[in-house]
Amino acid sequence: MYKSQRVTVIIPCLNEEQGIEKVLRRMPEFVDQVIVVDNGSTDRTSDVARSLGAEVIREPVRGYGRSYKKGFSFATGDIIVTLDGDHSYPPDAISYLLEAFLHLEVDFLNASRFPVRDRRAMSFKHKIGNFILSLAMSLLYFRWVRDSQSGMWVFRRSILDEMRLEADGMAFSEEIKIEALKSRRIRFAEISILYSSRLGEIKLNPWRDGLYNLWFLVRKRLPRLGGG
């Protein structure tokens, strides 16, 4: 518990036995619930997570968004914190983010990876792709968002009731921020964190996922283009 607030951390995983061990060993003691959503791993991700005290939930249908939506349904904390199982986001920054979250009196806090201080953490191609996607979101929703693709967020669990989350894949990361920005009742803020190079294999397909996420941004803003 952090300042009378119960905290749930949700971590989606697909073959992250190497990274998840380091993540869980660095998890702050005040976290009340740690949920690892195993999205069809074929390695020891679940066994490692369970041995280190995490609550392991399986989501057999592949997808970043599917994993998070499954994890949300099991969360009990007042505040939800998310991060990846590849050790690229810093678990020991959770207290810093929570302090900022409460001090700013917001409902959704996005942890921006920029500026990237570790040169190994993100290629130039990925930096350009992230800039394009973040600029597109900012222009479409009239609010500057420095890192639309960040996978580390802090938010009140209660705001999930106000969100319409449909994406099952990587676009979920931008969709949850869009839903926060669209609501007049949800206070949104962004703060920088230290981002590191990941452990294990890379699952992201830069061109495929980047182009789809760009199309998703436009379709979400102008649903008639997608036939919605």
C-alpha cells in the first residue's frame, strides 16, 4: 500500500523468463498485487513469476491488448501500474511515479521514455517511428503527448469504467491514452523515466506495427474511415 492506496502492478509477458526475474526482484515491497499475464509463453516465464510471488494469469489468445484487458479484470488495487516483462522499464521508479501521480492529482500518468539516455535502448529507426506516432496523436487529439507508445502507465482503476478499449494488439498502448485524453473527467499528465535496453527476444515488428498503429490513430479519431 502506498499512502493509503492499494497498488496493483500488471506485466504482460511472452517468453520473458530472463527479464521477468529481474523485474520482480526489483519490485517495491509496498506493491499489494503483482499480476503477470502469460500470453502463451513456451519458456519458464510462469514458473519464474510464480516462484517470486506474482499472481500468474494465462491469456491464450495472443495480443498485447488482450493481455492487459485480462489483467485489468483481475486487478484489485486502487491504482494500477503497468510495465513490460523485458526489464526495459524501471520497477524501482514506481515510487517516483506514484509520488508524481498523487502530487499532480491526476487520474492517468504516462511514463515517457524520452529523452532516451541509454543509446542501446532504442534504435534511431524506433525513435523516428515513435516521434511520428506521437506527433500524429498530438495533432489528432489536440494535446501534446511525448511518448504515445510507452508501456508504463499509472492510473486509477476506477477510470477503466469510462474507457472503450477495443484493441487487442500493440495499438492498445496508444488507445488507452486516447481514451484518457478524450474524457473531460480524466486528468492526464506525462513524466519522463529512465528507459533501458530490453532482455530477451524482440517481438515488435517496426514496419507492420508502426503502420498499423498510425492507421489505428486515424481510424479511432475518424471512425467513418474504418467503416465504424
